[in-house]
Amino acid sequence: MDVEALEQAALAAVAAARSTDAIEAVRVEYLGRKSALKLALREVRDRETGMTLNAARERVESAVAAREAELQRAELDRRLSEERVDVTLPLGGYPRGRLHLITQIRREVEDVFLGLGYRVVDGREVETTHYNFDGLNFPPGHPARSRLHSLFIDDDTLLRTETSPSQIRTMEAEQPPIYIVSLGRVYRRDTPDATHTPVFHQVEGLAVDEGITLADLTGTLDFLLKALFGQGRRTQFRTHYFPFTEPSIEAYVSCHVCDGAGCPVCRHSGWIEVGGAGMVDPKLFEFVGYDAERYSGFAFGWGLERIAMLRHEFPDLRELWRNDLRFSRQF
């Protein structure tokens, strides 16, 4: 092989290259795995020939690298001088983020009660058994006190099972009249399924004043349910039992699918249960030093995830936390 002639041909090709694509083609032709130079190096049998071929290869590689850098600078200079960006053109559309569905509903509930003159109170997520159970009139043997149902940190401390402790703390710190709502995360030892998760969200409402009656409670909940589910919905209230209210009720809204006629969504009853409520048990007033003869009040506690499921008709609340944009973009 005439090494000198091959080298000269390669250097001439390098000098003749006028673009980065062209110099890449030269590199492949003269330095690639199947090039004459690389094939000759594989067949070297003596030291002198090997040194000659390696020296030629290095000179060609240096020439290719230098020419490539030169062409890249030239192409950049050309683009900078010839290409222009019209800064007056609108940018391409960027996808906008949106609030999570639970945040949307939380803000809707807050707006309803702020409009009614209530204030929003933040509670503690780590609570004592006194505020989470004792102050709410839970009997000693209530299942919620079990470590099988609640997430205890130690014997006297746990992750709150509901937002109700904020009611006790507020009543301890203030004198009536009190009109508050508290919204936030709560924790229970539940196995995740279509209707349960260990972490979920509640809204808790409390009103304490002179002369408050059950009619004030039902009127307030009727207003809230229609704000959340539509003004055309009807409401219904049925007696129930909760440790911290007496009397206690459950709130129902007419089915938004069948409008009360009966369908699988409402189990053919025409009504959908939303959550519990009731008049504050006078024993709670004793715990905080209120005069139960002078003051009365009502309270309610509802799950925001349940409201979301009922309003938007999706069957599995775990969809809320799977971060699937196909689901989230619907709201």
C-alpha cells in the first residue's frame, strides 16, 4: 500500500469539505472501521510499517478534527448572521397546570362558608388522645381508640382520625359566638380499596351561639349541598348516632343521575348519603367550660373525597392519587 498517497488523498478530501456533513463523510471514508487505513493496520506484521501507518492515521485524524471545528464555527456564524427570531410572534402554547380535584372542592367549601360569615381554622394533624377522643365524648371502649383502627405514635399521641379536635381547641381558646370550618388530612388504619384510603380529607364545621337549633343546621347543610351538587337537588336528613352530637343526623341529597327515581348509583333509593352532623352534645360544653343552658351549637364532618366521587361519578377514589393525567385533566 502507498501510505503517502493515501494520506495525501485524505488530506485533500479534508480540505475540500465544505460542511460538517461532508467532513463526517470524509472521516468515515478514511478513518472508519472499513477504511483502507484501518484495514491495513489490522494486517501489520512489522514494527516499521505499523509506525508509518499510525503516524499517517494521527495526521489525518488531526486534520479532520481541525477542519470539523472550523466548519462548526463557520456554520454557527452563518446562522447567527442569517437567522432571525421574531420576538413579536406568540409563543407556542404550553400546557397549563390545574388544581387537584380535592383542592378545588376544598376551596369551594371554604368559599361557601366564608360567604356565610364563618372563618377557616387549621388544626393539628398530630393530636393527643384527649382532643381526639376524650374531649369528643368517645367512650373508653369505642373501636376508634384501638390500635387496629387508628395510627398511634405513642400511648397518648396519634395521627388525628378526624378534623373534630380543632373544634375542642377553638372552644377552649374562645368564647361564643363561634362559627368555624376546619379542613385537612385525617388518618385511619384502613386498607386501600375503592372507597377507603389510610389518608383522606375532611371538612368539619362548628357553630356555637345562643339560640341555635336543629333548623339552623339543616338550613346550613341544605345551602351547602345545593352549592356543591346543584340548586335543583333536594335534601333529606335522617336520625343517626355519633358520640359528640345529640341529636345526630345524616345528610342525603337527591340522586343526580335519576333525580330521585331510583337507579344503581343510589341503590334504587333515590337518595345519596353525604355525611354526618348533629347538635353539639352538652357534655362537650362541659369539657370546655361553656354554659350549656345558655349556648347551643351544631357540628358536621364530611369527607372531601366522598363529595368528589358523588359529584363526578368515578367509582374508585384511588384514582385521585394515581397521578394519571388522563384522569386529572377531566376536572
